[in-house]
Amino acid sequence: MKLLASLLTAAIFAAPAFPAFSAGETPATAGATATKVDLAKGEASYGAVCAACHAADGNSTVPLQPKLAGQHPEYLVKQLREFKDGKRNDPVMKGMATTLSDADMQNVSAWLHAQKPKNGFSKDKDLVTLGERIYRGGIQDRNIAACAGCHSPNGAGIPAQYPRLAGQHADYTVKTLAAFRDGTRANSIPMAQVAAKLNDREIKAVADYIAGLR
């Protein structure tokens, strides 16, 4: 028995050490979340750099400025990095992101994720019907995938993969889909491929439906 215990102990200490990942974290995303976040610093950085456009709690009141409250932190960090390095082209956001270190980006993103998103609402009943059909079922005869497949039926998205959409300003969603379609936003090939197949009315319909999701 003593020999068996000795062998087991030796095996345990000889085993390779594996990194510990937080709930929902994977080896692929661990590099982006390895730094321990500081919510107080995130709030301070957000207030200094972001609040003027996105509101004090991340629930922007300006239709063309996105709501950020409740957004997945991995998605926010990715966008900030790509604004900073120019992969996502926006002169205003590049200027803001350039002032943030990688730790700042993670702190801000974690703080925003902790904020409660406010509900939005749809405006056009006819458009909402079309938007719901596209969002939930796509357009099969044009090989347009359902938005719900990636962003979930209620618009909650999938952490570390696809952003939360529920309640987003329709005007901002229209602007974003149009940018993917015309190539002025080029940091997501799948979104560019989907948007390229949508006409103006379909984009507006999907955006209006998303605004009312909760």
C-alpha cells in the first residue's frame, strides 16, 4: 500500500500543469482575459473616454451611437483593438481607442458588461413582420442565413463569439449593416457576406425587429 501511495503521489506531481480557465473561458480566449479586470478603473476610463457618446451607463440615447451596456466583453475588447490598429475604420473611435492600453480595454469592457441594458422598441409593424421573418428564418432562396443562428433567438448573442443585439438602436444597426454591405466596415467576413445580399428595406426591417428584441 505504501508503494502504491508513493507511485500515485509521484504521478500527480509529474503530471503537466494546465492553466485554469474561468467559467465560459476557453484556451482560445484566455489570452484576452488573462489579466484580472478592475471594474473601478474600467468605470473611470469609460467616464473619461466613452461616456460622452455612449451615455454614463452605456445605454446610448443617440440613435446612431450604439448601446454598449450588457455587451459581451470579449466582443468589446476585439472591437477596441481593431479600432486602435485600423482594422475597423472609424477616425473618431480610433482616436479614443488609441488612448487605451490593453488593460484599459479589458477593464472598460468588463464594466460595460456589468451594466444593465435598457430595452428598445420597434416602430413599424409592417417592417417588423418582415424583419422577424429574416431574423428567425433567413431568406432561403437567396442563401441568407437566419440572424438568430449566430445572435440567438432573443438577440443575446453568444459570449466570445457573437455580439448581443437585443434592444440596439435601429438607426445604428442600419448604419452598421450598410457599412458591411458597401465595404466601409470590413472586420467581419460573415457579416459582409450576409449584408451584401440584403436590400435597403430588408436591412431596415431587420434593424427595427432587433430594436424590439428582449
